[in-house]
Amino acid sequence: MFSIEKEVPASSSLSSQIERAGTLLQNGALDQIEGYRTRFEAVEGLYERLFQKIIKSDFSHTSAYETAKKFFGSETVSFAAVDGTEYSRPLFDLVVFLGGSYASRGTITFSPTRSPSVDYEEQFLKTGRALSSCVPVYVNEVPEIDQSFLHPGESTEMSLATPLTDEAIANNSTIPMWIMTFSEYYLAYKLATELDGPRIIFLDRSLATSLASLIYDTSKRKLWKSNGSLYGLDVDGVPIDVNDLAYGRHHIDNPQLDLPAPRGDYVRYRCWLALERHGPQSLDSLCTLLGVTELDRRRRIERILRKSTLEGFLEELLGTYGLKERYVGTWTRIKTLIDTIGRRMFEEKPKQNPMRVWKNNDWHWLTTQDLAFLTLFTLNLLVEECWRKQILLIGLTKDTAARDLKNHVLPVLSSNKIWSSDITQEDLSRIPNTDRMMLQTLSVFNHESMKVPWSLTEYDSAFLMIVPDFKKQLGFVSGAIRNKITPERLFLKSYIQLSQTDIDPQLRSNVLLLDRLSYPEFDYRPDSTLEFKHVYGNAEEMVRPIVFRDKTVTNPIQELVMQTLCAMTSSSIPELFGHNKPLFIADKVAKWHNEEMRRIIDTTGKWLMNNPSLRQFVFYMSTFRERRSEIEGSRRDSF
């Protein structure tokens, strides 16, 4: 009888595992870099074939000066840049969440013969605007507030896919991010409403992407009642209901830009705004106001009016439809809601936890769904305030994975013969994955032709959802997701590069994504607007995005923006190279405040641990990791 013994490999030693990990990392990195090098080679020739027509490098001082006089009414205007910070830390049986935002201020003076001059406010730690909120929450209550811990989809149940340990809850919670985001838009809105507030506002985020994300985060209508505390909250004696929330989501009212666009899912909100602005209307008169003549689109509007009546938002009387008296003041109440909660969270001395609201004779937590609604309402208010007071609203994004230029704009405009180019979809698939890297590479390879600073001609942010027509019909487009297209003529996007070194012209700053608010008297013109047909819900509708076809089309706001940004960068500060100094200052203040708050939170923990009257109780409240960390720290200090 024979026995065969299997050879069991010996366990790998620690040193061999480290060696193996190093080899895997090295080989993987080389493969990735080699793949990118191959993609870079595909970029050669693209500049001459297309991009030289849509990249502009010469920006006029005179044009910027004249536009500033016309847009602002003055050659010297104030500006503000807003940036935020966030932090979370477990503290005994609590999790402490911090979110806040900070603004740097200054003035800029435009000249017809030279670059604008910029003056920055000094002692901004004392005189600058800042908002922050520090929210302690019991760890077991965090999943009730943070919707990211729920099952994906329309659910109110906790997800068991991720272990809900105390540390995982603290590290993975989105609460501080939501507090920070709300504070940024709230601070920008408060600055915009000041009597002598800034005429230029910079935000360290993409405006168009933020809006699309917030619309998505507030889209689960079935959860509005169950997963939030805004529903039923009393504002000026009237409780907020589902119709109020729906009305505020798309309240961006600008008749000159024909917004909201009277098409697709947005015609519902356009009807409501038209009734708010013009009073009760019949179906015929409402269609005339909206410019709707097609029979299938009239039927859709009729269905919307009937459904809105059944939902209690409208009332019908003798063939006319009007807003119910209760909803005439909805937008005014939403402004009051934002002011009230914003002050409680960021400005007033706290009497209660700032994320709790009083409703139905009890305290309720604001959830992340509520914060998404509040942030969306604040962004809509900010946009309307910037239109009302002619404030230049600009978003700058340093690192972005956006690909709508490569995957949407280029294919749509090329297939519809607006951009004449022999670039095929196969060519596009071989170039670097993101728009930023594609343009960054293009700039390096064509540094002699692409003079810094340069900017891509601006195009509508609606191209985030516009793709070539599914049936490949000329003059038609389709929606990227469920054939839906976001509202056009609201924000304009571009990519910019501001700096290069004196030693090596190929060594250039990063390409930045820029999007800004559109302004009807400057941007909405026949030579800057395209028309596409879009078949949605069996109805053929017009989509009219703003696109500056090439660099020969005059774009005075772009000239103004580029002159402004070039005056606000510096090569003397390495980390500021090619970026925006006001945002850089705001970021530094935010980081300083974050570090100070960390020290305060840590000190509070140590004070509680060493309080004689609380020592025994705190010992049992603290986690194993906290106790171990405290003991290890004491041991280190003793040596």
C-alpha cells in the first residue's frame, strides 16, 4: 500500500511578498504608460485637421475692456472665489462631521491697452467671508441620515452589502460632503445678494455637472416623503409638500433664454412658470405662449395640465388652468426655507444640532436627500440672482474625467457637417480617454501653433446628454440616457490652458475645465445658436444649443473671462502655476480652518478622556481602537 504525498508549497516570506508586489506594480505601471504613449501618437495631425479652427489664442485687451464696461457698467469690479472643506472623525460613540466654505475677495480693473490689474484683500482671515458647520451624530443614527447606506433604487431599507462598522460608517459617510457642497452654494448666493456684492464669482466645481448631479440625487419622487424631513416642514405657516419640491427642482426662470426649455420632460415646469408669470390660461393661449403648434405636443401639454390638476397643483375653471392659491408663493417660501436653514447651519450660534428641524412637535434629522434639495434650490437661486444683477458666474475644475467633447460634441457636430473634418469615430477611439488629457497632449505636440493662453470655443453644457441621432438622420440628435437631453442655453463649457514656463515652451500648466453661466444679450444670437430636431415621446421637438462654431465667431464674454483668468494666475508660486489665485487663496484658508477644527475636535476628545467626573463613563464609551491608541500614545511619550 503506497501513499502519495502532495507537495505543499511553503508559505511565502514577507520579503518575497514585498518583492512580488513591487514587480506587479512596476509591470502594471509600464503597461499603462506604454498604452498612453500609443494613444498620444494617434493625436498627431488632429490639430491641423480640426482643432486649429476651434482653439483661440489671441484675446484682446480692448474687447475685454469694452465688454466689462457694457456687462458690469464699470471698468473696476469686485470678485469673490469660494472653496470648501470637509472632515469627519469618530469620537467615542459619536461621529463628528465638519463642512464649510470660504471666500477670498478682491477687485479687478480692466484697461483697453494692457492686462487687467488685480488687487487682493489683505487679512482675509479676519475680513473674509466664511461659513462652516460642525455636526455631532451618534454613530447608530448616521445610516438614517445618510441615504448612501440605503439599498440602491427606490428603497427605505438599509443595505447589508457593506459591513456597518463604526469606522466604516465614519469613513464612508457622505454627510460632510453634502454639508460642504450646500455651504459653498449658500455662501456664493449670500455674496450675490449683498448690496455691494461681487460682480464676478468663482466656484471650484463644474456648474453644469453639479446641476445634473443634484437633479439626479433628487429624482426618486417615491422617497420624498419617507426619506426626508423637508416634506411637511412648516414655512411661513404652510407645510412643504411634494408639489413644492417638484416645482423648485427646475425653477430656473429666464424668458430671454427661453428657459426652462418648452420640450421633453421640462415642458411641465415651463407650463407652471408660464401660469405663475401670466396668470390662468386656456390650453390654446398657453400653447401660444410656449410657441407650440404641433398637434402631438399640444396633446402632451393637455395631459400635463390634467395630471397637474389631479395632483392638486393646478385648478381648472371654465376651461382655463391656473396655479392654486397655495402654490402662488411657493418660490418665495423656498427662498425663506434656504435663508432659515442656511442661517441655522452656518451663521447663528447653535441652540440645537444644526441638522435638526422642528416638525410635527418633534425634532427630525435633515437627511442627505434634504441637503441635495437645499443645495439644488440654492444653486437655482444663485443662477437667477446672477442674471438679475448681471454677475459673472464661473466654475473651474482642475481634474476632470469628462469626455463629452470627445464622445458627444465632436461626433454630433461632425456628423451634421457643422465642423468639417475627416476625423472618424475610429480616430476618436484611439486618442486619450478624457477631454482634458486629449487637449493636454494636443498642446504639447503642437506647442508652436497653440500659443498659451488658449481656450477652446465654447459649447453648450447640454452636450453632456446630446449624442448623434440613433437613426443617423441629418439634422437630428438623440439623448444619451433614456433619450433625454438636459436643458440647453443655461451653461457654456470650454477648456483652457493659461501658462507655460519660460525655459521650455512644451512645459505647460494643466488644462482646466471651465463652465460659466450664459447671458442672453451676449450669448444667445443667431450666429451662436444651432438647431437640431429631437424625437421624444412621439413628438418632434427643437433643441437649440449655444455653440460658437469656430474662433471667428465673436464671443465677448469669453474674451472677458480669459483676460480675467490670465490676470489671476502666477508662475512665481509653483502650486498656482496655470490656476486661479483667488481660488488658491480660498483653498488655503479652507485647509487652515480644517486643520484648526481637527485640533479642536481632538482636544475635546482628550479633555473628555481626562475629565475626572467622566473618566469611568468615557472608558466604556470609547472604542477598542481609541483605547489602544491612547495606551500606545502614552507608551511612546514615556520613552
